[in-house]
Amino acid sequence: MVRPFLPLNGLRAFEASARHLSFTRAAIELCVTQAAVSQQVKSLETRLGVQLFQRLPRGLQITAEGEALLPVVTGSFDQLADTLERIEGGHVRELLFLGAVGTFAVGWLLPRLPDFQRQFPFVDLRLSTNNNRVDMAAEGLDFAVRFGNGSWHGTEAIELFEAPLSPLCIPELAGLLREPADLVHQPLLRSYRKDEWSSWFAAAGVASSPQSSKGIVFDSSLAMMEAALQGVGVAVAPPSMFPRHLSSGAIEQPFPITISLGSYWLTRLQSRSPTPAMLAFSEWITSKVWETELAVVQTK
């Protein structure tokens, strides 16, 4: 059985009315009369053979049938708008879904993204941040930038660079720290990785104190650094991811001692075949890492 086409204007009127629960406000949004919206919705209801709204003295109440239809219509309009945007001007834009650890996204990636957009205008990048715990398949990600040892089941991983950790704090706290052992008397901010402070104290030749296993635990280094900026305590984080804070003097690195507990990796599911957008991003990010490392070597 071939179903008749549903009227686009009726669907638009229904969606707007469902959001506002008002024919009048929907009419204002759609730049038509209230009577036109009401008629379009009525025609849609007749076509479907169901009632989508209960008409009340003050506004509308969506019915169970309307509730079932609304997410389908909204999703279809969103997909249509997205597709039209991607083919605007006769150039098909390809979506690329990237997840990244928050510190990497803010401290390294964002300042360089304009260059990627200039080089690959056909790629429509969708960036989401996470705390290093990500389900690429469930979230529909093409790539995920993670911190660790590069071993994640079912993924292909390209090492980008190490990110050594060191204590970071506001200048007022840094002024109280003459030697690493002085940290024992300060509030220490921690991430969910429990061995960071104990590993740093070991590298600094300081017996790990009970204080290093206490204090606020953060699921994000960005949140931990925000706490450090507010003087809550001393964070242990990668200085290379916070260049603006260090150059402005908002944050100081009181000791040059660093520890390396992992690297940033560009990962993708082995079952995910690379698209042109994925190949473009992979080549671009690895070239940017190489340029950054070369610049560091040349300044030494």
C-alpha cells in the first residue's frame, strides 16, 4: 500500500505548535496567521486520522499520538537542515565526529583548528569533550583523542605526543613552596588516576605523604585546573596543555620535575573504515604534531 505524502506545511505547523503549545506563538514564528496554523494542523490530523492536540481554553495539550510523532518530525527537520547546510553552494560537506580529552581539546586542539578548517573546508567537524572514558561505537565517533598507553580493545591508535605532569598552582601558593617536600603541607588536587601524586613525589625524592592520597578528586583535568586557579590547592597536570595560564602568570610551575604516565593518542575503531574526512584529519593532526615538536627542538 502506497501511503500519501504528508503535507510539509502541516508538519512544520505541528512541530512549532508542539514546542510552543500554542497556535498563536507558532504562527508568529512561522510568519503566518493563527488561523493558517490551526488549519494546517487540522488537515494533518485529518490525513493521519488521529488527534494530535487537545484544544484547551488557554493553549494546547499534546496527545499521546502527538508525543509519538514529535521526535520523528523534529529529527527529520534537523537532518534535513543539516544536509542542506552541508550541500550549500554546490559543495558537499562531510561530517567528522571527534571526541577528545578536555585538556587536549582546550590546550592544544582549539588554537589550531582554524588552520584545519582553512585547509579542509569540506569537513564539518563535530567536537565533543570527555574525561578519557569514551564509548566510540555508542557515541558514533570517528576518532577519539585519549590519554594513556595506546592499548584500547578494538581500536587502532596513533601516538601524538607525551604529556608529562608537574605540580601547578597560583603564584601565592607557589611562593610558599621552596622544595618539593613543602607540598606535603598543601591541599593536593587529584584526578581519578590515583598514582599521579605518588609517582611525582617518588621522582622528586620525597616520601609519599598521606596527604597525597586525600583531597578533592576530579573527573576532568580542566575542572581540576579551574580549582587550582581559584586557589583551592595544587594540581598535578601537563604544563604543555596550559600555556596561556603559564604565560600570563595566572598559574606557575614551582618545580621543573615532571613525570610521564602516558601520551595522547588518536584512536579509531578497527571496524570503522576511514572516510576522506577521517584521512584528512589524521594527516593534518600528525603533521601539526610534527611541526610543534620541530619548533620545540629549534628553540633549544
